Amino acid sequence: MEKDKFDYYIKTEKNSWEIIIGLEVHAQVISNSKLFSGSSTKFGGKPNTQVSLVDSAFPGMLPVINQYCIEQAIKTGLGLNAKINLHSIFDRKNYFYADLPAGYQISQYKNPIVGEGIVTLDMPYGTKKVGIERLHLEQDAGKSIHDLSPDNTFVDLNRSGVALMEIVSKPDLRSPDEVNSYVKKLRSIMRYLGTCDGNMQEGSLRADVNVSVRKKGEKKFGTRCEIKNVNSIKFMEMAIDSEAKRQIELLESGKVIEQETRLFDTKKNETRSMRSKEEAHDYRYFPDPDLLPLKIEQSFVDSLKKKLPELPDQKKDRFIKKFKLSPYEANVLVSEIGISKYFEEVIKNADIKLAKNWIIVELFAVLNEKNLDIKDSPVLPKNLASLINSITTGEISGKIAKKVFEIMVETGDEPLKIIKEKGLKQQSDPKELEKIVIKVLENNSDKVSEFRSGKEKLLGFFVGEIMKASSGKANPGLVNDILKKKLKK
């Protein structure tokens, strides 16, 4: 099978197939306490130490809505350019599992807190708009642990009752690349808003991925399968590719796709059947009798909207207009709130053009190599600004700056301290540089004659020799000026 590079069709010998993808992203709300209880949501607590009587479904306990979680959901809805529903209802979603103590999950079904919205993606081939179907609030279940004993399953209820936002996309995504961009954009928006930290390693962002295929040109959607609880963007991409190929092979061999829930085996790089797909009636949804309908005043929504921070798309537009960045550069620098803050901190006291290049090229290379987040950067913004200023003032050359930067990465020291201790200050005294130039020309008189007879490419040779003689510290601009004058004589 080959993928068309631009239109994302999977081509076989028989047909071209289009992948239809929809995501249900589960984002953990940033809050100190759970959706319906005062228990802590802090990650990493000892098993079953952050569980209230409500979380453990103790008889007679009543849930109480956490207003802050409601605010976080509304802010997220506003960040997704979505409709905020002033009237919503909490329902009971009934199913039985060991880590669901009540035998039901408090969620929202027909009346969610957030309605339709739009997320805009920046793809290599242009912008792509992905529709949001809804955002609803629900409580998380506990966690079943199967690998501590060969005979027993253990249950940790610390996550039970933690507030989740389930963000359901429309089936607008067409490739693993678009899914990658979509999840990163969602995560970026929520991090800017402070509503979800997006930490997949801690389980605060995961997704159910719905995949179906259809022949090129068909309008009707195929039968979809849901891949449950995928906890990394890389695995989402792999799972989509694997599941699409599985479905295509079945259809081309004359078989039928069964609607079902599947799991992705990351080691075998394949999906496997988990259970036949439930429909809404299988969960027997009904309004939770312990919770009144949630009514929100428009004035409350308006007050939250006024307090929203500058979001990625707005910041990108500002960076392009104010700092004359290219769309690509702006997109990179606003992709994460930590990166945009770092950039703006550096350019308070340094050249914008140099700052963007040093961050995107040099700093990102270090962070990628060391697998570090920008917040853990060994080079502080003020120190990078100081290094850039040392270049613009002529104190050091760009080449020396890279040496200084390497030392900054290892030690965290300020650049001026390193320049002084290592004796790296650029030579900019015209008289001293003239002495070096004259000596190099005298030692290469034959090359001087060749240059004067027309071989002007030898200028680079002379500059190299002068830089060697000065241990790389000579000011290149001054060297060129002095050298050209001497060679004309």
C-alpha cells in the first residue's frame, strides 16, 4: 500500500481509500479537588489515599458540583470558539467494572455544557478547520492494575471522581498527520488557558480514536471502529495507520467491518478486538437524580471570556505583525505557552531576528537531544539575551558564541562570565588586527600575487589564515576591511 503524499489516500492495487477519523479526547481538568468531592487530584499519591466517601460510592453520599471545574470547562469551550450551553444536565452512564465503584459514571449525554466549535490547524498544505461536536464534563473511573500479581487485579481509586472534559470532534480528520496536529493544538489551547496540563505520561490527556475507511469519491461513511484509551500522539498515528489497513484488507477481500471497540497493541503495532461497540442505549443513560440541572448565567460566561489570556492563534497573528516573523516561525514559537513566554522574555533585551534563530535552531536542538521541556532549559532567557547582545555589540563572533553556548548548556553560567574566564573576547582593536593581517600576507606572498592577478576567491583563504592566527577571536568585519585595503596596495 502507498499513501498519496498530498491527498492522504491509501492506494492499493484495486482502489484508493480515504481514512475518516474522529477523536474523543479525554482531558483532565486542572483543579485541586475532584468534580463532585473535595478529595485531592494530585498525581502520584499512594493508592487509595485520595478517596472520599463520595468517590468510593459509599451508600447515602451525595455529589456536590465543583464550581471551579465548571469554570474550567467553560473557558475551554470559549478557547475552542464553541457555543456555551447555559442549561446542561448530568446523567448516569451505567456499566459495571471493578474500578467503577458506583456501577455508573456521572457524565453528560444529550445536554452537554459546551456545544459546537472549531479548531484551526496549520498544515503544510494550508489551514484545516476541524469541527468540535461537543465538550462534556464527566468523572473519571479508578484504575485497575493487572501486573502486580499473576492471580489478582488491584484497584486504585485515587482517580475516581477526577474531573474530565471529553472533547468530541466531528469526523473531519483525514490522516495521522492531521490527528497529530489536532491533538497538539488542543493541548496547546488548554495549556494557554490553564485548564489541562496535557501530560500524557500522567494520563491527564488520552483519546479514543474512531476510524473508518471509504473508497475515493464515496460520500457515505463506512463502519467505524473505536480504538480505546490511546495515551500518546505517536501511538495514535500508529493505531490509525494499522486499523485503516486492517479495514481495507477486510473490505477488499469481500468481508464486512463489524462496529466494535478495539485496543492498540503497541508492541505488535496492531489493533485487537476488545468488545462489540456499545450504543447509547446500552449504557441506559438517565438524568442523575442527585444533581439538579446546571444553569449558568450569560453574565458569568461573559466575565470568564473577558479574563481569557491571549491564545495561540491570536499570539501568532501578533508575532507576525509586530515582530515580522514568518508564519512558520510564529507557529513554532506559539506552539507551547512556555516557548512563547521564553521568546518574549529574551526579546525584551535582545535582537528579535537573532533571538528567534537561536531559539528555533540552537536551543531546540539541545532540548530535543536532552529530552527537556522549555521550562527545564539549562539556558535561562536572560542569559540567552546576554549572549545575543555580546554578538550584536561585537564582543564575540557568531562562531565564538556557539562555543560559549555549549558551555552555558553544560554549566548554566552567564555568558559574560564564560567569555572572561575563557578569554574568548573578540579582537576588535584595528592596530592589533592590522599586525596579524600584515604577518599573514607576508607569509603567503605567492598567494597575494595570485590574488592581485585576478584570483579573488583567495580572499576566503586569507580570512581563514587570519582567524587561525587570532585563535578565532578576530572581528570578521574588521578583518575583511583591513585585508581588502592591504591587498589593493
